[in-house]
Amino acid sequence: MELNVGLLGGGSWGTTVASLVSRNAPITLWARDDETVADINDNHRNSKYLPDIKLPEALRATSDIGEAVSTADVLVMGIPSSNFRSVLEDAKQHLRPWVPVISLTKGLELSTSLRMTQVIEEVLPGHPVGVLTGPNLAREIMAGQAAASVISMEDEIIVKQLQQLFHSGLFRVYTNTDLLGCELGGVLKNIIAIAVGMGDGLGAGDNTRSALITRGLAEITRLGVAMGGKAETFSGLTGMGDMIATCTSSLSRNRHVGVELGKGRHIDEIIGQMLMVAEGVKSAPTVIALAKKYNVAMPIAEDVYEVTKGNRSAVRAFRGLVNQSAGAESEAG
């Protein structure tokens, strides 16, 4: 049975996922910006977010949210965490019952500390929820380079059906029923990527980067397991895989923020010059609150939070991290 897909969000990742899905099913992308909609429909491009990349002719866009949602058999949310709930509320009146809703967003809601799937469950009770997440840099995928991702839902039957919707050519999609673990991995690695970026901006070497990634992975695994995720999830694509890509790629927005912080620039100046959202900056306060709630030590995340709040310089934070006393590798710190 052919599924109609509605995707909300005209940014780089939303457009990339819509392009992939268009090979398997009819899809309508919703974007607020009329210029972006016209660019996609008339020129088969999204010049604002993916310049010089040709989009499939099958991909259609609209600025009418009802048009994208009302006929959807699957709804995909590519909206930043700060606007996620409000857009979902707008979509609610158009969405038919029991339609699965898949989040692409790697962030937490600041006011509630909720993951995006929890927001979906609040706004749209009764709808199956899931995430598509992994080490997925939009520009590389649109350039035709091989990549792997994970579709995660608690319902094993539905997740296998949706797997084929997103699986496309060199974009391999695996399944995982640890929804909480998969979603948290995508959220938490952004903060570690800022820390790694700070080190790069300060001129740290490959050994330092490797240590930060490894200890950062230990931090996010501790918190994820404390919250109910499976430890093995964090060693897979949605944990370690996503972290490596985000911490090392020049295309990573969160690493970019860290690099600029390491160079001494103020966070407001950095964010003000960015076209797209760095979710790690927005999520940092919520992650620190969760770490305190679950009594989990996260020294790297703590330092990133202090730097992004302007309470500590990147130089001071980085010196603190590398000068920390070391115990057993299984311990915090």
C-alpha cells in the first residue's frame, strides 16, 4: 500500500529526508517561507539551506500546513525544538487519527525538559511516535555519499513497515525499539560536540579530541541508562556513530559553535551569524537539569553549559577538563 507522507520543516535536514522519501512515496513538504516553497517547486532547489544541490522533481512543497498534513498517512517533523510544539499544535486540526508521527529533531523542549516524542504524545495522544536519527550530515547525503540511520519506535511491527519508507539507495536505515535511548543519543551528543569544537578552536590535538569523544560518550551513556535507555544503544549508530560525525565534521553546526567559542567569540555573536539552529546550545540547560535530577556526573556537559551561558571562558573550561583528576575509566570525570 502506498503511503502519503507530510513533512513539516524546510531546513537542510527536513529537505534531505523529504528528498529521500520522495523516491519511495508521494511526499509534500511544508515550509513557512514562500520563497523556499517556490524555489523547491519551480527550480527543484532549496537555495537557502542546500545551495547548488538539485532536488528530486517528485518533491513538492507548500506553505499551507493543512495541505501537507490532511492527506498524510505518516507525518514527519523536521522542526527545531523551540518551535516544535507550536507547529504540532497547528498541524493537529488537520491530522487524521492514528497517523504515525516521526521526529527528526535532536533537541529537548526547554520549558518542560521533554523529548520531542514526549511532546508529540502530549499534543497528539494515541498517535504512534518515533524518531529517525543517526550520523546524518545533510550535505553529504544529498551529494550521494553512503550513510546509515536508525528508525526507532517502540512498536516493532510499525517500525519495520516505516523502515522501507526512509531506506533509499546508499542511505541505509536500521530499526531499534529503544526509543528513549535512540532519541537521547541524538540530543546529548550535540553538547559533547561543542566541547570537542572548543578544543579544536583552542588548537588541541587528535589525542585530546579522542579523549573528549570517549569520555563524552561515557557521560551520555550514564545519563541515558539512568533515564531508562539501553547501554548498547549508545554504542551504536544513534550514540557513538552520531557523536563521531558531529564531533569531527566541518559540516557540524554544534562543533562550529565550539570552535568559535574556543577562538574567544561570544555565544550571542556566534548564534547570530548562523542560518541554522545548533540544538546543543538550546539543550544544555535542560541536560544539566536532567543530570542533577538523576544524580549523574557530567563534567564535560557542565563546562559546555557554563561557557554557553557566559559564566566561564572556553580556555578556563578546557583547562579544567584536561586537568581533572583521573580515577578508574569506569568512573565519572
